Amino acid sequence: MDRKININISQISSPAEIDLAAFDLWLKNGVSNSEKDFPIDQSLQLILDNIPQEVFWKNRDSVYVWCNNKFAVVAGVETPDKIVGKTDYDLAWTKDQADWFRCVDQRVMSNNSPEYHIFEPQTQANGRIAWMVTNKMPLHDKDGNVVGVLGTAEDDTKRKEAEDTLQKALDELEMRVKERTAAEREQRNLAEELRETSSILSSTLNLDEVLDRILVAIGRVVPHETTNIILVNGSQAHVVRSRDQAGKYGISQNSGGAFPLNDFPNLAYMATNQQPMIISETQDNPLWILKQKTSWVRSYLGAPIQKDGKVIGFINLNSATPNFFNALHAERLRAFADQAAIAINNARLYSHAHELATLKERQRLARDLHDAVSQTLWTACLITDVLPTLWKEDPDEGHRNLEKLQRLTRGALAEMRTLLLELRPKGLVEATLGNLLEQLAQALMSRKKLNISVILEGECQLPPDIQIGFYRLAQESLNNIAKHSRATSVVINLQCQPDRAKLVIQDNGRGFDQSKIVPESLGINIMRERAETIGATLEISSNPGHGVCVTVVWSANSRGKSN
């Protein structure tokens, strides 16, 4: 049979239309099952060889019957005539690709339905992997039976590569956004932990409490198993706080014993270089001392605690995972080391100030003992020595000296009680305010020729800090009277009501001109600060020759101010 097929070029503009045009022609002219019965004239072959698509025809068994030149080249058969009788397994594609191509062939023929825009990879003869847009449709004989499949394929690799590039860029952008978001979240966590730690620093001077809080905060922003804080004193070091983050290594929270700093090369190294240190693998690092109780430690991070350019301690983190810590962890740990330096310095300053205050208080008590009690007892001792003789010679004078002796001993007793209260501040709130004022009066009368009356009105049940404040104000007022007033009489009047107290101390001394007195000279500023501390009002009134009147009023429902 020598049957030629003619086709109008204008009919062909896309792979799908090529399929449809070929289908019409074959349907009209008839198609047999044999690839030998499908001659293509030279004009049509020339056209199909020069279009940008690959075109092929397979029979019912997916055996190739015909293809254009472009398909032959990529399939690795060089010319179209050599494709006849071959299957996909004989061509350049991989086995998985061949399986897929044949699967689609059989589906198209079995369903008797075309499939368009199949996006699939194609390994070509030159080794290039192209991405093709393939269209396949069933071929029929003149009786309408499916006898094969016609396919076209167009290279769409550039679009696929562009999509892949775009998707890669999108993936990288998404990854960077996630990394940035995670980094910002970690920075916020770090800032929050540092802020909370700063709040603790400003609210307490308890070093153990602050260091514990720092260790907890570190655990939230720098993962690890165990951590500790070491302080340095000269060439010695000792662990002051420890924390077992994992809860499985038996680390005690309490401080450990002192040890030579140079016994641990990692600490000596940081003391010299004043920089954080990372040991990625402890098992082969010369700066790490292997010990039985820390044999589980595989990586280490440390940061020096510095004050005024001097290393005063270290924060150390341990992990059971090799290569665990990184530079970011080191920077975060440095931030907490700086806070630890502030806490340690504040605690040391507070301790030093407390020691100085204790020393000053001891010196004051010693001075009071010498100036008051010792002098009073010395005077009483002299009277006791001469009293028997004096009584025989002049009973009236002896009686007067006996009364003086009684007054001196009572005053000494009152002074001792007052000093004992100073040594035991808790006693200032255990006794009633009235009793405290009477003791102050008795103590002053033993040293000065003063007649002091204490008048109590109502029962005082004041909060501890308010009672101590009233006591200190009365004590300061009486000291001023003893030093400056030249008074002979003093009246102390304490009036108490529920949630209110009023203290008035009036003397008959020489007084002063308030416009000419510097507040610091009489301790008025100190008295004002004490009154403001307890929320009381303080009023001091005086005129030359008319004594001084000090009035303190406290109310539970109002804040005080000083005049």
C-alpha cells in the first residue's frame, strides 16, 4: 500500500493541535496496526522535523512506530528511522522514566482519553535532564479501535529552573525569616532575663539570692547541664553557688571548699586573658583537668567576672555533649557575668558598710558607757565611801546624799537598760513605748540635774517601725536638751489613740532663734528624715528664753511631712 498523507501547515500551531490534526488525518485515511503502513511524505517530515516540539507515535504495545528528528536526537537514536521497533527501555531515559512513560501510554489507551500538560523529567542522550510538557492522545483505526498513542513534548526546563530558583530563594528567605525571628525571640528572652535579674539586684543585697537568680536565668537562655559561680580571693578560689540544671548529676547548691586557682588551667587562662572560654571537647584539651566526678563533662563554657579590670570570679557551664557551646552562648554568658560582678560588688560594699556601722555603734556604746554609766557609778562610789562618816557628822546631809545615791543608781540602771536595748533592737518593740520613754528620762536625769515628767495618755499599740521611730525621735530630742538647752524641767507627753499617736517634748531651757539656727547643728535634718521615714509630721517650735517644743504626730491614714 502506497498511501500518502497531505496536511495543511496552517493547521499546526501547538502540540495539542498537532495531535488533533494528525488524529483527523489518520481517522480519515485509516491506520493499521503495522508501523510499515504509515509512510510520511517528505514535506510533512520536514515540517515536523523543524518544529520546536518532540513528536512520536507508539503502537498498542508502546513500541515506537515513528518520531520526528528532534525526538530521535534526544532519545539517542540519531535519526527517526532508527526509532522503529524500539521501546522506552532502549532509549536514553532512566528505567524509572521509561516505566512512567509507558504507564501513561497504557492509561491513555485504556481510558481512550487524551492527557495534556504532563510535566515530567526526561534524561536525554547528552546527559542533560530536561523538564518536558507532554501531551498524549489515543490513535484509532478506521473502525474506531485504539491502535496506539501519539505524543508531543516541549522543553520547559527554563521555566522549571526559574521556578526552582524562585522556590529556592523563597525557601532561603523563609529560613532567614525563621532564623531572624528565632534570634529576635532569643534576644527578647535574654533582655527579659537580664531585666529581671537587674530588678533583683535593685531589690535585695542578699548575695546568695541574687546568684541563685542569675543561675536560673542563665539556664533559660544558655542550655547546659550544670553550672557554678566561683569567687577568687588572691590565689585561692571557692565555689559559692552551684546548680544542676538537668537534675541528675548530684550537684550541691551549697558552696564548696577553697582551692588554688592555678590547679585549674581553664580558670587560670581566663584570669589572665579576661575573656570567655569555650572547650569544645574536654577529653583531649590540655586546659581541662579530667576528674572522676566530672568525667561526664564533654564541653565547657566559662566567663570571667570582672570588676574594675580585675577578675574576681567565674561563671562555668558544663555539657555532656561534645561541641555544644558556641560564640553566641559565650556572649550571653558574658552579659550575666557582668551582672554577677555588680551583685558581688554591691554585696561586698553592703557588708563593708554594715561592718563600719557595727564598729561605729560599738564605739558609741563604749562612749556612752564611759560618759554616762561609768561616770554615774564613779560618783555613786564616791558617795558610798564618804556616806558612813558623813551620816555620823551630819545626818541631814547624809540623808540628802543617800537620796542622791539612790537617784544615781537608778539612773545607772536606766542607762544600762537603754544600752541593752541598743544592743538588742528587738527589745525596742517588745517593751511599750511608755516604758521606753521612762527609761530615757531616768537615764538622762541620772546624768543631768533635770526634772523630767513622763505623761502617758491612752494605750499605744503601734506598728514596730513606728514605735522605733518615735523612740529615736524622743532620744534625739532629749540628747539635744542635755547638750544645748540648759533646762531644769522637761515634760514628755505621749497621747495614743487607735491608729494615731502624738508625742510632745517641752523643755524650759533657753530656746533659740529658728531663723539663725542651721538645721544640721541640732540634728534637725536627722529628726526630719526619721519622721518622714515613718510617715509622721514633725514640728519644732522655739523662741529665745522660752525653751523648745518638739511635736511628732503619726496617723495610719496619712503621710507625714516636717515643718
